[in-house]
Amino acid sequence: MKKLSILLFGFIIICIGEDTRATDLTGKFALSGMGGISYLMGNGFSSEGKIKNNYGFGVSLEYFFLKELSGGLALVSNSFQGDWIKSSYHLRGCCYSTDWNWTSVSIFGKFVLDPETKISPYLKGGVGLYIPWIKDWWYYPPNTSYTHKSYGRGQFGWYFGVGIQYRLSKKMFLSLDIPLNVIYTDGLVIHWIDLPRMMERYHKIYEKSHYFNFFAGVSFLFGTKKK
């Protein structure tokens, strides 16, 4: 692990050491990794509890059609971990928490407003499929606990946001990405197993789910520039 970290650090130093003047990226690809905070909004989640941890990460492959315009594919996972709350409909002092995850597969487009400069703002939007995964944690005093794993079918969603990219070299740039994700969960059926009662249950959501991402990313460029 230590050797891998040294090699990665050395690679980044080499990239940064190159000429950082802005160049035309037309015809090039960018492989990107991103991660950061996901801010939850809407009613498509457990609305009774508080969120104690919220984060996301993802990867994308992007192609630059023009120096101002690119498009690509993205795979992103967003997790929202709920805090413990006391159940209002159990007499045994039960507590529970709910963890949500939305994993999206999308296509996107990006328009860079000032591609000739080292620091460039951009607009970015995409559409895709959002797949929900839910885990409920139940605790019955003094020492009984259960885990309910749930899932639902994929839902259509879209996102749009702004960002800024900073060119470190001809092969590497950093970015700050802030999109709003909107998922159409109206009628979404969540399937889960109630282990204490050995029953299958279904839960419907009738509101939109939406959240902001505040992601930092690093992109590595490759491919041959168009002549």
C-alpha cells in the first residue's frame, strides 16, 4: 500500500510539473473519480429520523466533442445514514434507523463557458436510472436486533448543476461539481422483509426525491487530439 501511494504521488507530481497552459481538448477522453457530501431533500426517504452521515462517490468517462462541449457516462453512489429514533408504534421500547442509497447510471453533457483559461466554469446536466437500496436497523431492548434489507425498482431521474475545473497540466485537471438530482419516485414500491413477524411488506413513496451533491474530483486525460 505504501509503494502504491508513493507511485501515485509521483505520477501526480509529474502531471503537475508539465505545462499548465490551457489547450484544446477536442478529441480527448477524461477518466474521472469524484466524491464528497450529498445533501438530502424531498420526501422520498425516511422523514421521521435525522441523517447523521451523507456522502457519495463515483466515476465517469467523458469525451470532448469540441473544446467547449463534452459528454459521457457516469456511475455514482449516494448514501444517507439515518440516526437512531424511538418507534411510535411498538410497545417494547423499540428503536430503529434507516439507511438509504441511490445508485445512478446516467449519460451527461457538459458545456465549458471559458475553455481557453486555466480555471473554467461549466454547466453540466444528465439523465439516467436511479436504483434505491434501503437498510432498516431495529433494536429491541435489552439485546435483540434485526436488519431489514430492502430494494426497489430503478426510477427515472435527472440532474443539472454548475461546476468549475482547474487545469493542473495537459493530462490532469481538478473539478468542483454541484448538481441537483431529481428522482421521480411517485408510486415507487419498496420491498422489504419484516423479520420479527416473518412477513413481506411493501412501502410506496409518492413524492419526488432530490438531493444536492458537493463533489470534488480529479480527471486524467488520454487519447489523441483531433487535427
